[in-house]
Amino acid sequence: MNDNLSPMTLSEQSFLPDQELIFIPELDERVFDFISKIWHSFVNKTVSLTFTDRDYCFDYGLFEVVDRKATRIAAVSSQVRLGDIAKQNIPKEFAQFKKMTRSTPVSYESNLTSNIMREAIIKRGNGEKPPVVMVDLRKDKRIHPKLKEIITEDMNHSVGIAIFFGDNPIGVLWGVRRDRLTRKQKELLFPQLYSLSGGISTIMALEFNKSKYNFRFVRKTIEKIDTNSSILNLYYTKKAGQSIPVRTIIGRSDIFNSKFRLDASYIVPTSRGYSISLKRFLPERENKTGKTLLMIPGFFCNRSIFDQMAREMAFRYGYKVISLDCRGRAKSTLPDGWFNEAWSIDDFINEDFPKALAWIHEQYPDERIVVYGHSMGGLIARCYTGSYQAIQQMTNREDLPDPETHIAGIVSIASPDYVDMKLGIPGTNLVRYFTKLIPESFNLHTMTGNVFNKLLALSISKVVSTINLKSFFSNLLDFHESIRQLTFDLSTQVASLHDVIGFPQITPPEVYLLMEDIICEESTKVMIQFLRSQFFGNSIMSFDGKINYTENLKNIKLPVFHIMGSLDVVAPPETIKYGYNVISSTNKHLKEFRQGHIGLVMNPKTVREIAKTTDQWIGTL
């Protein structure tokens, strides 16, 4: 403590300790080592905060940590240089800045950071939130003179909040900006800072107590914190017939001023040892539409891609939302053992999707289901509906839910009815040219078809049954030190990936969230089916060639809302207009947005627009 403090008798002390007498303990070595591996995620998330869609709160993020008996700048980030930082290529000016910001003793009476932490300790003791402190870096007398010498001309105002590990503060997280905050900006920012501070503390506490840390997972989890919500309670609940507990979060949405419940994951067996995994978004105030929403991700993506849409439909419009991971999308959906046999689109259509319909009907027997499907997710719902009779006849199954009675409507987002990608991959047009020499009567049972099948089947019988892109990127991580280096190289150097992402406003955090959290495992059989469609006639066929899913779209009588992106190269508008024209539904709708394939479900403004439009459409069902 500060040796300059004058001694006080016990009779002179107030009931509550004076702030200047609060002791800030040194961090345990193991705790400090843990924090040091993740603190760049603190500042990355800080500079990713926005007032609105793309109006960023801060130009810089800084984390000032308690290092033994002093505080020092440990991590720096900025909007401009976030890409470099994500590659762990720390800009020279940041390294110099950290070097020049000397450590300040915790006991130093003018140490602003220490005083903020002491005030936060008192606030927490009273059951209050830690204070958000605003500082004028040019005029505030509490700023150390040495710091004023090195701040740049765009560092004028800072906003700080203490970060806790358990009961003890570990430092202060700062956001730095050029301009003073307006009253409206404060109203939008402060709740996010409270949520971020609490979220970081909760995530660290959960992960630190595990026997083995996964620092990549911790950083990723921090960087994807929903700062417009706060966690009130976290439970692990039992589910009958399920060995792993369901993780239940009770939270509060600041934007929608209401509580919610989030359950992950309900595991439901399907076939051949595989399972589906479902996550539920339950609003505190449910609407009275009698509709439950089922959201299905597409090719190589898991259900996290629908998180924004799920929150919007649940918290703003009051729907119960259930997002689905089909087989292969998560570890919990795979059979035990090292080797998993390949699955096809038919397994999604004939096994996983109907199992999800049946499970939701069991849980909510008085409600009908509106299916939201992105890319292949929408394809699954429409193929099942259009080919329901054919599937029944081929399988002789009586347990398949009737889509006419279970499904109220389908929202099909960036979901093609046949495959004709415009990625511009070298050699694609040449291959397609030679396939045009094949007679139109081509099918999988012709000589050419058999040769084609045998060549493609090598990827299953001779190589691997599935490809796990997440594992692929994780393995490269061992060589590159950061998965972010790879993702940024890809997003900037491979035009096709940028086209797939498809919206120019995408930020570095969104890129590596996509690559680290959403991209998942996919079967080579599924890829074979897409390749067949791309090169041979374009129709989407069952793996054995007996069902033409594209042709059977004409059988769909259910309401379908088609959504397409004008910039989409994976599912170009013409591949979506086809199905819109051929389905038999009298309640069908088509809407176009200026977005790419993934932008339709990841761009916040577009997600809100789609949510508003489809909510109105559901009201007509």
C-alpha cells in the first residue's frame, strides 16, 4: 500500500473501508499466465463494438493489466490495424507505445487505473455494476504526464471499465476515440461495456477451472460475446435419455428490454449412430402466433450462422426458435469411434430433418413449424416437402412426418433449386463444356455416369469419408501460431472466398468468427452430389440417382418465402427464381437483397430486414 497514508485509529474509520485503503492484490502466477494468452481478445472485442451497424465506438482498445505491484499496458488494438493484430503481427507503433507506457505502481496515489479498480471493488461489494469512467486524455489531470507525451493526435477521449477474475480486479479495459461521446452514444455504449466486462469474467471463470485450457476457444468465445445481452444465471440441466447435460442460460437483452432463455444442446438420435443437436432460444414474452421456428444451416456451416436471426426472431418478435445441427455439424452428432462413414444429402433430408420435425412436434404439439433454411438448409426443407411421397414409396416408412400437417411455411434463404455456381474457379468452365457433349438423357446409370461415379467415389473409398475444415484450420494453427493469419490470407487473396462471404462491410472479427466457429465438417458424399449437379444437368439428385429433387419441387404446395442475394455467386438469383416459378404454392413470395451468400445471414442490417419481412409473412399463414 501507499506508505504516505497517515495512520488512522479504528475509531476514526467509517463503517465501510475508505476507497484509498482498498488493497489490490497481485495476480497469482497461474492466473496471470492464463490471462496473458487471451488478453488480445479483450481489445479486439472492444474495437469491434458499434453504436449502430457500422458506426464503431472506438478507434483503439487498450488493456491495462495488474502486473505484480504495478499496472501496465498489455495489449493494444485498433480498427485500422485489426487485421494485422488478428495475424498476431503487432504493428511497430503499438509495440513502441506499449514500451513507452511505463509501469505505474499500484500504490501510487495518482494511478488512475488503480483508483478505478478500487472503486469497482466497492461497487461490487454493494451489489452494483463496476463504474464506467470517461477521461479527457488532453485535459484530465489524473493522466500521467508520461502518457500525455506519447498519445497520438486521434487519442483524445477514453472510456474504461474494470475487469475481474473472481473477486479480484485484473486490470482496466479502455476504449479510446477521437471525439467526445454524445448523450445518445453513452446510452448505447455503457450497457455493452457492462455486458462485455461481465461476459469476460464469466468466460474466464468457466474455462480456468477446467483441467485443460483451450485458449483458442476462450479467445473466440470472448470475441463473439453478445454485448447487447447479459448473463443472469448459468445452469446445467438434465435431459431424459441424454448423457450430457443441457447448458441453460438465463439472460437479459438490453436492446429488447426483456429476459430470455437459451438451451444448448438437446441431442436426438437419428440413424446409424448419428444424432442431431438442437439449440433453443426462448423469449420471456412469447407471441400468440402458434408458430415455432426451426433454423437449418447450409453446406459446411453449423447452427451458429443463424444466431443473429434467431435472436432477432425470438427477442424482437417473440417466437420460440430452435436451431439445428444435422449430423457432422458437431462432435455430439457423430457416432463414437475414430472413423465415421460418409453421409449424403439424402440423410439430411430423409433422417435428420424429419427427426427434428417430429421432436419439435412432441415438445409443442399445438404449434406448427416455420422452417428457416440457409443455402443447403433451405434445400433440405424443400426437397423433403417436394419429394415426400417419393421418399415414402422408396423407404416404406410410416414414421415420416407429413410436411402438410407439421410445416406452416418455409423461409428459403440463398437456397438454390439447382447448382450453377459462379465462383470463377479455374477449369470449371472447361469441365462444364465437356459435360455438354454428354447426351441430355444422361443419368447415373449410363456408362458415362458410372465412370463419373467411380472417379468421385475415390474420395470416399481411397481417401477420407469427410472433410473437417475446422480441424484443417486448427492443424494449420500449429504451424502458423494463429488461425487468424490463415483466414485473413484467404479472405484477401482468394477472390472466391470473398465472394462467398459476399458483403463488403465484413470486419476482421466476422471473418475469423466464420472460419473458427461456423465452418464445420462435411461429408464427401454431399460434395459429390453438388459436383454432379454442377457439371451434369444441374438438377439435384439423390445419391443413387432415383429421386430428382429439383424436378419434384413442383409438388410443393406449402407457402414458401424465397430470399436471394443479388451478389450471390454460390446461389445466383436465377437458381432461386426457378423454384419460385415451379412450386404449386398459392402463398409464395420472392425478395432480393443486395448481399452475397453468407451476407444474407451475417450482415446485421440485412438480418433485421429479413426478420421484419418474414414476421409479416408468417402473419399471413
